[in-house]
Amino acid sequence: MEPAVSLAVCALLFLLWVRVKGLEFVLIHQRWVFVCLFLLPLSLIFDIYYYVRAWVVFKLSSAPRLHGQRVRDIQKQVQEWKEQGSKTFMCTGRPGWLTVSLRVGKYKKTHKNIMINLMDILEVDTKKQIVRVEPLVTMGQVTALLTSIGWTLPVLPELDDLTVGGLIMGTGIESSSHKYGLFQHICTAYELVLADGSFVRCTPSENSDLFYAVPWSCGTLGFLVAAEIRIIPAKKYVRLRFEPVRGLEAICDKFTRESQRLENHFVEGLLYSLDEAVIMTGVMTDQAEPSKLNSIGNYYKPWFFKHVENYLKTNREGLEYIPLRHYYHRHTRSIFWELQDIIPFGNNPVFRYLFGWMVPPKISLLKLTQGETLRKLYEQHHVVQDMLVPMKCLSQAVHTFHNDIHVYPIWLCPFILPSQPGLVHPKGDEAELYVDIGAYGEPRVKHFEARSCMRQLEKFVRSVHGFQMLYADCYMSREEFWEMFDGSLYHRLRERLGCQDAFPEVYDKICKAARH
């Protein structure tokens, strides 16, 4: 009974402290207390529930049987919206705080919410090498199932809570993207409910215009109800080589060369300063040297970006064998390096061994509890951005990031961008190698002002025919937005499918200038 009494006393003292100081003060200045005492246990309960549910549904095969009825229910909701006069735009009824994007979607309160309860893996066909899934299936679900039966996605984006629908309607990338492209490029079919309530299936050869227009459209062409995605055989481990590199020219040269080598299954760079980086290259394998096996996903292990930094600090190369699923979610526990700003002592060995099994807190719960004051502080003093630029512009881009926002570490992830129709494609007619530059953290540039600094960065990205990921805050005008993205096919389809009165334009859902 004594531990329970002690815990109750601590909880009571905490509540008294909150009452004296005020909840907003605690959430802003001592947020780690709230996160550790409440959000970590609650996040664990969420994870257990969804894991058990996914396992039961798949074992009972109830999802395929119920899928058709769920789609018909969505069609019925759209028909009812039409019968009621189509007075407002439609959007998914999923609460905004559940999304991984840090942006708060205020349109949820003014648009017609269409409830979409589609969160199951429908089928794994190893002969056709296809997995068919509903849009709310997460990457955590996918890796747990596929790796257990010896398969994986060619591109499996990092964070557990990322959904298939979000990765298609937005975008997704991983360190294998130099071989396979973005998440949309491993998809072979989409199934949607359109503005008139009809159901349509699209592939590169069937309704191909819609197939190529859906990615990056953010739910403004229809409601995604299922997707078919390529799968490939998985192996047990990733043989990962760590190589510290100094000097920006040497970093860019090394990173470009490794990204062009298709024998590398994975390529990733972590830039710790303007001229210091660790370049990592990996190959899937079934064999491992026991002395070099490193299960980095274990809760008590150091955060991955800190582990990588040790190779830079000690100026040594390294070779490790990492279990495949651990590799895929190597940045999940520390939410890349964002968790260090929330729990400053989170990588301390004592904390990892005692509480690391509950980490990370759900991003959705962090959003739900941040409050308006904290949200505005984050917006003004915190950067979460991914900019996609041609690889040939990497050195120039890194200098621009350094001068405009000065956030480190910076994530470097290469990808091949095919020349296909849609919102995003290379400037020429040939596929081109691009790089995702991810900046997450508190800017250290003097006199940082979010709007002006980000507009300056966006201007640079447009100038090199790059693209901004749409999950983040976007400050562009409508004209600038459509200068960055090719809207020709998108707008043609919106007119043809009657989307103008059914869904907002993607710019109006994404950009701050349209929401203020």
C-alpha cells in the first residue's frame, strides 16, 4: 500500500501546485511535469489499445467483411450533405488534434464533418506483392504486421502514428526513397468517394488523371477509403555504416555519391553544424555479427541522434547491425530530436531505464494539451519544416537554412522524384534526385521572426524548383503557392469532379494567409 499512498500524495501535491501557479503556467514553463505524469501513461494506454485492436481485427478477418459497409456509410453521409443543400465544404470528421501535423485545422468547426472510421489492414497478397489498407492505418500497424510475416514497405516513413491517408494526401519519405521515391510512388491504386457520393478506383492505367492528382491534394478531390501499396521481402537486420564527414563541400559530395548508389538500401545524413555531419548507409541482411548487434529500439537505449553524434565526437567510423523494425523507427522514441525540448533529461540513463518504456508521448496528445498560448509560442519560437530541393542545390540550401533559421541537427534524406503528372514533379522531363532537408527545433538565429524568416526560406525553395511539405506552417500567398506546385491537373480535375463546392482548395486548407 505504501507506494500507492506515496503516489497519491505526489498527485495531490501536484494538483495543489497547479492550482496555485495556474495550469497555463505549468504547461508552458514546466511542461515536462505534465508530460511525464499524465501524457506518457495515457500514450501507453492508447498504444496498447490500438495494438490489441489491430491484432484482433486482423486475426478475425473482420475488416474485409465490414469495409464495404463502412464505405457505403461514407457515401450515405455525402448524399445527405447533397440533400441538405451542400451549404458548406466537407472534410473528414477526424479531430484536428489527432493528426501528426502541428497545424490546428480550424476548418473542422465550420465544414461538414464526414465520419470515416477506416483504420484496418484489409489484405496482404504476397503473390501480387501488395498490401491493401484503409486510410487510418498507421506505420506502426504496418511494420508490426508486415515484418512479422517477412515483408515490408519499400518506403516506410519514420513515426509510428503517421497514417497511410496522411502520407498519400500529404507526403511521406524515408531513407530508402533514393531508390523508390516518395510514399506516393509505391502506391499502385487508390479508392475514393467523390463529391457526388460515387465510388471510384484509380490506378496508373485506370482513371490515371485522378491517380496522379491525389497525392499532396490534402483531401480536396475526394475521400480516400483504401489504398494498395507495394511490398517487398524483408530481412532481419540493417547493416548500417556510420561515417563522420567534415567540411560542407565534402559532406555534400559524400551524401550525393551515396544517394546515387542503388546498392545502398538506405541513405541518411544528420548535420550537426554547418560543416559537421554523419552520413549513414544501410543494407538489409539476414546475417549479423553478434558483437556488432545494436537493438536501438529498446527503451533503455540512448536516443538515436545522440548515439550517432558520438561517432562525430570521437571522429570514428562505425558498423552496426540493427533489427529492421528498430531501424525503421530509430527516431520515433525521441520524435527525431523534438523530445529534448519537452523532456530535457529524457536521454539521461536513469530516466531511460525507469520511464523510457513509456516514451514517446503521442504527438496528438501534446497538441491537445498545449493550449493557445503555448501554440503561439511554438509558432513564433519553434521550427518544424521539411523542404524538398534538388540534390544539386544541397550546399546552397544548407547555407540558406543556416543563415535564415540556424536549427541543428538537420535531417538529410535523399529521394528520386519521377517525371509524372501531378502537383509535384521535376522541372525537366527526366527523373531527378532531390533531398529532404528537415529542420526541427528552436531557431538560434538572432531576432528570429517566424513569418519573415519562413517566407525568405520559402522564396529560396521556389527559386530552385523545390517543394515545401504541407504538414507544416506555410506563409506563401496563393500566387506563390501555385508557383511552387503545378496545379494544372489538380484544378482541371476539381472542375470536372465538381469539387469547387464540395471541398476547399488545398491552399485554403494549408496556408496561413488563407486562414487568417
